[in-house]
Amino acid sequence: MTDHSGVSVVRWPGSGDLPGGGPATLLAAYHLRTQAEKGEEVAGVDELPERYRAEVLDPRAAFADDVVLLALSGDAAVGCLVLTAPVDGRAEIKRLWTDPDHRGLGIASGLVGAALAQAGESGVGVVRLSVWEWRTSAVALYERLGFSVSESWDARERLVCMERVV
């Protein structure tokens, strides 16, 4: 799928390798920024909590059962999203990230749209996600795309849980 910005959304891993190794660089940026926003800033990937470090160091293993979507500008990955494997008719969107230099081009919307299409093709009835409350532009994006706030399934404070019927 290619949108008006010349960015295409593809499933990873696809055919051939990408410069920069695919989603690892984007996942690192996502996790480092999130840690900083939570007030737990770390100097680099090696200092991330093990769970997040594992995603960055080996995304293929970390997301083996999931669908990883990449937004490509040419052959450079500029956005990513993970759609978890369905459980009881539900899947979850995780790790939505757009490179800051490529924001405002509809990349995040394109990734979410592709994830919703993938979920529908897989027989998923509901897609859910969680987002930190301070990411107000992300919450607004999800609301524009039809997600609504739902009862929390995660006990972490300041986390907004949302879902949408596919």
C-alpha cells in the first residue's frame, strides 16, 4: 500500500533486507523516548529494561507470532507498528512509532489502517491498544480512527486503554 506521501506500508520481514536492519532502529527510538517520558531516561539500548531491550536486539524473535508493519520511504524504514497475534478474537496494536522527521505525513494513520485491515483478514473482531495519557496527539489520532476509551486491562497508572471493533 502506498499513500500520497510516497510512503508504503509493508509486512516485515519481507523479501530482502532493509538498510538499518528493519524495525530495530525505530523500536530503539520508541523505547528510549518512552523511558524518558516516564522519567526513567536511559543512555542507550543496553540500559533499557530487559523486555524492551530484547525487542530492539532481536525483533524477529520478540515478535515471532505477531505482524510487524513498516512504513517505508524508498527503502528506509520511517515507521513501525506491531499487531499481536489474535487471542479470543482480539488483537492489540503496540509500538506505533514514526520517525520524527517524517511526522505529519499520515504515516501513523496508514500503519493503523493497514493493521486494522490485517486484523479483519485474520478474523479479529476487536483491536485494542494502550497509550500513555501524556501522548495527547496519539490519543486524538486513535479517536479519529474510531477507537474509544475502554475499561483498562493494564494496571499501570496514566495508561489509557482504547479499542475499536473491526
